[in-house]
Amino acid sequence: MQFNDITLLISAVDPKQYPQDGLPEIVLSGRSNVGKSSLINTLLSRKALARTSSKPGKTQTLNFYQIEKQLIFVDVPGYGYAKVSKQQRERFGQIIETYLQTREVLQGAVLLVDARHEPTEDDFNMYNYLKYYDLPVLVVATKVDKIKRSQHNKQTKIIKQKLQFDPSDQFVFFSAETKVGHDEIWQWIKAHTQV
Ligand code: GDP
């Protein structure tokens, strides 16, 4: 898909800074280094729109990317980075909690986990957090090019079991290298934002 108009509207920490024109939003979250920037860049056919993180856990803002004046991707800070202080962790919690609690235009969440591993406690907590706010979630298992096709079923089971995956949600494998999963992810986003 080709996009002509993608704008980083704002890097916000406070609800007063959130965009006000009522476009539907999809929030994207995952632990640092899971491949979130790579996913966003792939979905938007950009090389380096969302920066692939050289310093994981550093960005503590919500980044609002407006796409063709139709919808907004909200990129939340990567969690679970060991070197982040307790204070930064709490700050992160506040920023995302305020957003999830108050944001009426939020339509759904994309949660990224690593296709190779069992989800972490942080992943489990984030998934449950999103479910607590009744959000439809698309679980994207990243870096699937790093596992064999024969492992797909086993990894799907491991990931769903650890997350206590809700069957009404959707699960998809993705690779920024091969682009597998790209179309399903866009389908899900479109279905949930009516664009
Ligand atoms: P973020 O911290 O979640 O934004 O993660 P990045 O997008 O910066 O990716 C972290 C690292 O994983 C980088 O070295 C990427 O090149 C690599 N990476 C991301 N996605 C994939 C993928 O689908 N396949 C492979 N093999 N590597 C990936």
C-alpha cells in the first residue's frame, strides 16, 4: 500500500496534547526490541519513520502518527527494558494508563510479542491490561522469519497459553524481513477503524 500523507502529529505525554479531530486510533505496544518500529515502518511503507531503537526504553512519549487524515497509529513506549529505572517505569505506566482510560477514539490495540519465545510477564500484564479496558487486541508475533515453519503451531500454542488469549481476539505471525502478515494486519486495522 502506498501512502502519501503520514504525519507525526505530536509526541504527547498529557491528554491536553492528544489530537482533537476525532480520527480513529489504534495503539501499538510491545516490549523494547520486539520489532515495533520495524512493524510500523513496514505497515506504512517507510524506511525509517518510526526509529528502530538504538536505545530501547528511552522514548517515554506517545507518538501519534496520522495516516492520510483517516486514522492514527499511537506508538507507545516499549516496556520491559531492564535498565529503565523504577521511576521511569511508573511514569510509563501513568502515561499509558491515562491514555487507555480516557481515549474515546481508541478502537483497538496491536500487541507485539516475539514469535520465538514464550511471552514475558510484562507481555502477559500488558495483554490483560488491554483486555481490562475491553479493547479488541491483535497479537502480532514478530520476527517469524527466525523460526521454522514446523514450529509455527507449537509457538502459537505457547504464546496463546501464556497470554491466556481471548478467542475473540486475533493472532498473526509477522516478519519485517519477508513482510508475511502485512495484509492480515492491515485487514484487522481496517475492520476496527472502518477506514
Ligand atoms: P522496537 O524496539 O520494538 O522498535 O524494535 P525494532 O523495530 O527497532 O527492532 C529491533 C531489532 O530487531 C532490530 O535490529 C531489527 O532489525 C530487528 N527486527 C525487527 N523486526 C524483525 C523481523 O521481522 N525479522 C528479523 N529477523 N529481525 C527483525
